[in-house]
Amino acid sequence: MGTAFSKKFNSETDIGDLSGKVIIVTGGNSGIGYATIQQLARRGAKVYMAARNEEKAQVAIRGLKQEGLGPGNGEVSWLKLDLSDPRKAKAAAEEFKQLEGRLDVLEFSEFIHMRYSVIGPFVFTMSLLPLMEATAKEPGSDVRIVNLSSEAIRSIGSGIRFRNREDFNDEHAKSWTPAFARYARTKIAIVLFTKELQRRLNKEDPNIIVLCLHPGTVNTEGTRAYSTRVGGTLGTFYCWISETFFTTPTNGATNTVFAAAAPAVRADVEKYKGAYLMPTGIITSPGKVGLDTDLAKELWGALVSILKERGVEI
């Protein structure tokens, strides 16, 4: 089923000094992203919390500092990023390139909708890729792109397509749980994007690692918001399940931190390139649909076409 990491991963002891590393984590003002930023910054990294709402981001940053980002630790700064608009996502990438001369890790946290989870991150990633490629050429570099997916991908059947805007906007009206169906569709798109980006990078810059992962069943604000959207008895039941049985964001961040910074990944680079990870650091097949190279290429082509329609060149 999967390839297990050789020993239990501990983010406090199994990651070395990250001083000098520059990292972007999106959506880090709460949940898994917040815990990920906390653990990476405590190892010395300079982390940008990429988020749309400055007030919420600054509150989160103050919280991180109060919880232990003192002298000798890394630092956390806000980067304005609105993934709902590809033009704004590209502008944020250009702004970042004016601020920093390197980017070691780009990590996308938990989002629900296609435009936030796939279209916006596609633009942001591709706009930052030249900077990451330049960083990857430096001696001793370890450049990674990390995307959060979900085991919801197991519910996707073989009939899914990503040919055009209509396919992206499929509302799953025939599904008895349309919200979950949309969520699963988004998460399989993330897997396919990860696979196709790694395939392309292997030809151009083989030193960059792209991974996607399932963080585990985590009780986050996103999980609670999903329960609210579902509504009714089902939503109430799902909320009870998440509050009772799901793990904390801190525990949920273990797999994201592993993907972003664990030395084991760079030590066995060919094994981890394009991998789908289960907690913690376990390489697992994303299933037949997730391994569909033709579908991944179709998705990539549709993304480029949709963005071109909106005047965004990649």
C-alpha cells in the first residue's frame, strides 16, 4: 500500500537548522497552516504567512510570537495573497520577488474551492517558479513545493474530466453530498497538478521536489465550516465526529512539516518526487485517477486556457 518512513518522525528533533531558508505558507492564520508556520519558524526559517486578510494574519503572527518565536528563532511576516483572483495571485508573486532573492519552500494549506485550491495556486506557483529554479541551483539547496490534498480523492470515479471551464464548474447536482463531491474533485485536481508539475520539472530542473499529501483527519476551521455548509442533521453529525475523533492542527501539521523540511525527503529524492504522502511521510498511491498522466496533462492545458481567457499569461 505504501512506503513507510523508517522511524517515527518528530518535527522538533528530526529537522535541522532552517536558518537562511525562505518559506511561503498560504492560509496560515489558523489550523494546519498556523501550526506548520510555527514549527518551521521555530527551526530558524523566515516564513511568509500568505493570506488575504491582513488583520487576521497580524493577529496570528502576534500569537505565534507570544507562543515562542523569540530571539534566535526565525521570523514570520505577512504577504498579501488573494487566491480567488488569478491576477491578484500573480501580482502577489511579483511583489514577493521584489522582497526576496530566494524561495526554498512553497506550501499550500487547506482550501475548499477549485479557484482557491487549484487555479490560484497554479498561477502563484508558476509565477514564483523562476525564483525557485534559481534557488535550486545554489549549492546545498533543497527546494520543495508542497500541496495539501485529501483522502477524499478515493471517492472520485474514472469518469472525471478537466477539459474546460464547464468541467471545472461541475456542481455535482446528482450527488447526495454535492459539497463533498466538489471537495473531492478539487483534491484530485491537486494530485494531478502535483504529478504534472513534477513531470515537467524533471525535464527542466530536476533538483526541485513537488509533493502532495493528506494531513490526516484534522479538526480545523475549514472542517467546521464544511459542516456548516452541509447543514441539517448531516452537518451536525459531521461536526460531532470532527470534534470527537479528529486530531488537532498541531498533530495534523506533522505531515506538512515532514514534506517541507524533513532531511529524509532530500536523502531519497527520486523516491519522493511527485509523491502522495499519508501521515507521516508514508508514500502511498493516490489511486488510478491520481496516476492518470493523460488526465493530468488535460488539467494543465485547461488551466492555461482558462487563465488566458482572463488575460493571465503563464
